[in-house]
Amino acid sequence: MTPPRTATGSATPSARAKGRRRGARPSGTELLAAAVGAVPGGAERPGQLQMTTAIEECVAGGEHLLVQAGTGTGKSLAYLAPALTVDGPVVVSTATLALQSQLVDHDLPRLADAVEPVLGRRPTFAVLKGRHHYLCLARLDNSTEEEPEDTLFDAPAARPGGGTKWLGEAGRLGKQVERLRDWAEKTATGDRDELDPGVDDQAWRLVSMPARECVGAARCPFGQECFAEASRARAREADIVVTNHSLLAVDMLADRHIVPPHKLLIVDEAHELADRVSSAAQAELVPELIDRTTRRARTLLRPETAEALTAAGDALAVGLAEAPAGRITAGLPTPLREACTLLDAATRSALDAIGDIKADDPDPVRKQQAKAALDELSTTAQRLLEEGDHDVAWVEKNDSGNRRALVVAPLSVAGTLATHLYDERTVVATSATLALGGRFDT
């Protein structure tokens, strides 16, 4: 990767504009000048111009770029302006909702207004979020039926604070689901952030679909109306796509099949990226999750297969109760190893019993949900049993004792980033705090 370059000896944006031949695409510095000129009292900042020039040079040379841009640099415009000179979508990833909102609600609309006369057209932008941020019509269609299974009878330990769910709480949840049904008739995007006032996470889970549980538009009865698919279609057609580090991390771990193909990736708040990739690569086993998965899949399984899953969940609960909290350094304790072995065998049998999802399945959505949950449990159990040198495992317990989990995570995500972040695209990583001691060596 290449650190920021100096801009000594470069022509000013106004001189470049005069010298540009008719019909040629404007440069990033010209677009930056137009954007700055549209701001009342706006003035060029040396660091901002230097950053724009460095990005253009790296895109042209196929190099990567690290930019530490302190407060007052104006880095958003510094990278958005040259992004409009690149063919196809340019992806901008942020760590926080605050920066994402600033880009989408303020910086990009103002930039589009300012550069439209220079570009000869108005540039477009789109926001890309995880599938679970969008209302799922298939899940909404089954929400009344699933409410007792997934919420009213949840194990107390799986819920914040534990305890019993009061009827009043269940009634409030039902009212929120009904409001979501009314909103579904009106919304054009299905984006949760546009729902005002919002709803509890518990209610939203009843009407949203995690990516791993989605059957895909081709097999879903609501595939043609899917809000998440529509958001991806808009992203493929936009000049600039704004997403977040969590989705970018999932995209890398999924062999980059989520974010639209692109030549330039700009990672703002880049100091947060490694932690988000670590979180995305982390997995855990929780007894309550095994119980919930078993209940969800029970109607698709033989009684003995469901009982094997229940037995594995019970074994994990016993193993976690006996194990002290903290990192596991001498191999999985025997009770936890036996629980993972039971779970691996039970989930494999359950997945074999469910089989493939066919086009004529009467309820492909519910079947896929069960398969996805079982597959995740199976993969995590196998990963823990492998005890790979690249992973670390630990037992996690909270002070109240109502959460016990067996967790596994990578020791380092450097290999993941080296393999999946930089390949076949130019990456610009920027932050107000990126260098250590003024150097990028680390």
C-alpha cells in the first residue's frame, strides 16, 4: 500500500479546467473545485487537494492508498470527488451510522448539485445495508404464526434481564407487528431506518430475514417484491454506493458476492475495519439457540433426530455450567468437547433429513430458516472441535448468570484482509487516526 503523495508542481484546478479538451471527462480536482466553490465561503484546503490527487494517481496506477486525514481536512469531499471519475459503482464503507448519514443526507446531495454542470449529468448514489435491515414480506406473511414460537415462549435466559414475559409485553409486541403490516403497504424501500417511530428489536426480528436464512428471490413467493433485492439493484446502477464495515466484512467472508463489483473501495474510519472483520468471523454456541433451532426444525424432523438436538443442547448447558469463564488454553474441556461432538452429529443428521429445498416446496422460507440455523450450529461445532492454531476459544458468562456461551474467533484477521480486501480493486483507507507515531509501517 502507498502512503499519501505530495501534490507539488501540479496545476491548479482552474488551470486544468481551461486546458481540458472538449468532451474529456473532468478530473477529480476539477470536481473538487466545483464542490468547494458551491459552498458559501468555501476555500481549497491543501490537504484536501493533496488527498484527491493521490487517489487519482493510485486509481490510475492500480495501487492502494493509506491516508491519515485529520479534523478539518475535508476528507469526504476529497475522496467523493475523484470517485466520480471511476467507471461503475465506487463503494464507500463507514464504521458509524453518523458518518453514513452525513454522506447520504448532506455531502452526496450537495456534491451532486455542484458537479452536475461539470459532469453534464447528475451523479447517483445509493445506500447498501445488510438484508436484515429491510422488511421481509415472506417473513411478515408468517409473523402471526411464528410469534408464539420465536418470542412468547423464548427461554428466559435468552432474553435481556431474564424473567417471564408479561401478557402486556406480548400485547405490545403484537401491536408493533400490526403497525409493521400497515407500514409495509406504504413503504417504498422497506428500510427500517425510515420507520418512524421505530419498533423493538424483538418485533423487527419477526418481519426481517437474516441473509443466511433467505431462500433467494428465485425461490421466494415474494421474490419480485423483495425490498432487499431492490436495494441491491439500485446499488448496481449507482455511481457511489455507501455501505458499512460490518456488511463489507461479511462480503469479504462470503467471497465478495454481496457488494456490487467495483474498481475502487474507499474505507473511511478505516481504523475500525479489523475489529468489524473479527466480529464477523466470530461464532458462538449458546444452549438457548440450540433449543430455539430445534423447535423451529421439529416439524421437519423425525422425533429421534429432534431429541438428539435437544440432548446436545442439554450437554452444552451442563458443560458451560462446569467450565470457568475465560480463554480455553489447554484444549476443550471433556464435557464441552462431548457436547460439540453430539451437536455436530445431530445437526448433520437433521440437515440430511431436511434435504434440499425444491421449487415446489410448500414452505421454502421456513425450511431454509431451519437449514440455515442448523448449518450454522454444525459449522461452529466443527470449528471448535478442530481447535485450529488460527483460532482462540473461550467461555463467556455475564455477572447475572443468565448468559453462558462457548465462543470461537480468529486470533488475527490479517490473512483475511490480505486475501479478500485488496484483490482486484484499488483500496483507499482513510481515517483521522490511522498512522502510529506518524508512520504507516505497522
